[in-house]
Amino acid sequence: MQKIILKQSDKKILSQYSENQKPKESCALLFGKDNQVLDIFLTENIEESSVNFTISNEQLIEGYKIAEEEKMEVIGIFHSHPNSDAFPSNTDKKFMQSNPVVWIIYSGINKNFRAFVLESEIPIEEK
């Protein structure tokens, strides 16, 4: 079974970033190896939306370049749902097909994290 390992300190960074970005969705790229998140690349939601997010092509290119330079991979995409549960929206599901990595969603209501790969939920392990 696929899983992703996220440190408690990573959860703190992502939850604080999400709270600071409200009312819009926050987003980030997760760098790592072997399902272990090793670094977080916080990105800007250029949509300025509370229900959608888009990372600019410039930030995506920069993120993939940094990951390559650090000998890591982009193993996940993170975003928040400021006003709803941490489940993929229809838009998320569409983009999960073209970005088949782990997607971690943070709920601004429940303050919890959930991880998904396409149509299935996967466990988040803490280290």
C-alpha cells in the first residue's frame, strides 16, 4: 500500500501557512524520497480563490529545478480547503489524473490532513 510520511514539524508549517493564506486556498510542492517528505516548497495560489488553486508555471519550474538540484523528487502536492473538509473536489480529481503524485489536503474547518492518490485515500505516517 502506498503511503506518505510527513513530520509533525511539516504539518505545523503547512497548517500555519494555510491559516495565514485564508480566505484563499494555500498550495505547496512536497519534495522527498521513498514516500518521505524531506522539504516543502511553499507556492502562491495565483487564482486568489477560496475554492481553487493554481501554481504558476514559473514556480512549478523553479520547484522541480530545486528538487532536482537537491537530488529529490516532487512526491506530493499540498493544498488547503479553507472552508470545507479535506476531500478532493471534482477539480482536484481532474488534476490528480495529470499529476499522479500524492495529494495532501488540509481542512481549515477540521484542522486535519488527508492524503490521496487519484481515487483512494492513503495513510499519512508521522516521523
